[in-house]
Amino acid sequence: LQDIRDLELTIGKLDYYYSLDNLRSVGNLTIHNAKNFRYTFDRLIDAPTIQVNNSSVLESSVPADPQLSKTDTRAQFGRIVSISNNLGISSLSNRPIVAFNKLTNVGQTISLVNNTNCTFDFKRVSEVTTISLLDNEDTVLPLFPGLKAVENIHLRGIIDT
């Protein structure tokens, strides 16, 4: 399976790993109940990169499983290189690493809302229209060292400078 119009995953208590090793393109990527999500998009070094042709959403309305947070709390999306519209991440908790290691451009908005005690890695993002970081408690503001231009930045919440 290489191309999917819309991929929507709802993660249960234990089924946090899905093998999509040949995936190259997806229209909309949505991961619901991401409390136990780990490696879906970063397992194989030689797997193809992924283009998200519309938007991507990662959300959870409940805290991560305490047993998971003691072992491995990475959510890695190292194969995603481009998102044509929006990337929204909301209501995650206790995630020391949420990594988008190869993501270089997001066509419209990166939105991080109501996340608690998370660290986000966007080190290669060079193009995005809007960055919106709202009410992310105990979450360090992500760095964007590769960012060349952005039109809008919206920050709200406790900002530790």
C-alpha cells in the first residue's frame, strides 16, 4: 500500500503500532486517542518518505498510559517530509519527544494546543504560514532553527523566556 486518500487511526490501549512501511502519500492523516502512539511512521531507515497532501491531526483526550510513560514516550514521524495544509497537535501529555525530523514545510499552519509536558522537534521546518502555540502547560516552546519565513505567530499561555 503506497497511496491513501484518507488515513484515520484510533489508537487503543495496546494497539499503538501499525506497519505502513511502503506508504508514500496520504491525503489527510488523523490519529485519534494518541495517548499510546509510538512508532508508526519511523520504523525502517530505508522506508520511503511520506507526503501529506492535505492536513494532519494528532490528538488525545486522555493522558498517556502510565506504564508507557515509564518506558518509551516517543512519537516519531521521521518519514513525513511535507504537509500541504495544516498540522494540528492537541491534548497530548507527558511526551518528551514528538519528532518530525524530516518535515521541511507546512503549507499553512502548525498548531499546538493544550498539550502538557511535551517536547516538539521541528528542526528542519523552513516554510510555514502560521505558527500557533496555545495553552501548552509545562511544554517548552519548540525551536524552529531552519525557519526562513513565517507570516503569523500566535503565542498564548505561560511562556518561559
